[in-house]
Amino acid sequence: DFDGTLSPRNMQEYDFLKDIGIEDKDVFWQEVDSLVKKHEASNILCYMKLMIDKSRMAGKSIRRQAFVDYGKSVELYKGVEEWFDVVEELAQKYNVVVEHYINSSGLKEMIEGTKIASKFKHIYACSFMYNVDEIASGRTEDKSNKLEQQPLLARFGAETRLIEKRRHQHGPPYRGRVMESD
């Protein structure tokens, strides 16, 4: 997770909403809720559609890099940046391999713009589809909950034995994963 776990607020609430002329974040999220109810649609896909629509109306760039740049302003909770180095130091001390992943309903491009993006082996999050010029097409992809596509498999020690035991007990489609979240 990212919003509310690594960062105090939703990533859109830092520079993005202000840049498109929305001063009150609640107005944006209420409009998202209205779209969800009206179309009986996913709130994730609705917030992403609204981001594109509002950006176009405000005359703002919808290039991939623009969304990455908005991620640079996302604030992190105190200690988040240092946490990765502490964990890596401990992992080396005990000869353990640690991989960090993000599974978020936030925007992948904005996460890629944050100070900690390089700490993740992979970011599984929502993303716009882009044309050849890297301009968002208005279509969106929700990759935040497709766990079957994620290589978050336990590979060491007791976790591996437990997973193998469960695979034999339950058979497909059981896939073992070790994930840490809030």
C-alpha cells in the first residue's frame, strides 16, 4: 500500500489537484464518488478518468513524465526513507535477501516520482495507457489487485516448505506469497 501507509495523504492531494485548479480535495473525491454511483464503476478507474478529464480542462499536460513529476512532491511519513536502508543493513547482517514491492491503488507514475521509488523491485499500481508520444489516452489499467501476476513468492526456509506443503494440500490455484502490509 502507499497512500495512508507510506504517505499521510492520497498522492493526488499534493501538487496535482492544486495544479489543475482544485483547492479543496474533498470536491475532487466527491466527484469521484458521484461517478462511481452513477456508473456503478470502480472508484479507482473513476478517479483516474477524472484526473485525465480535469487535466485536459485545465490545459495541463497528460504526458507520462508530468505524472511522474507530480510524484516528486508526495510527502512521506517520518522514517520511511531511512527504513529501507535499516532493513537492508539487517538483511545483509543476517544473510537474508529482502525485496520490496508496492501493491497500490494509487498511480504508478506518481509513485515512480517519489524519493523511494528506486527501493522497490516492482511497483504494482494503477497506470494510464499511453500513446507513442507518452500522452495518456484516457484509458486506464487497474493493476493494483492482480496478485496472480505478482512474483511475491516466498523463497527461503520455513516459508518455502509451508508453501510447498499447502500447494500439495490445496493444489492449483493456490499460490504462496509473503507480503507485508499495514
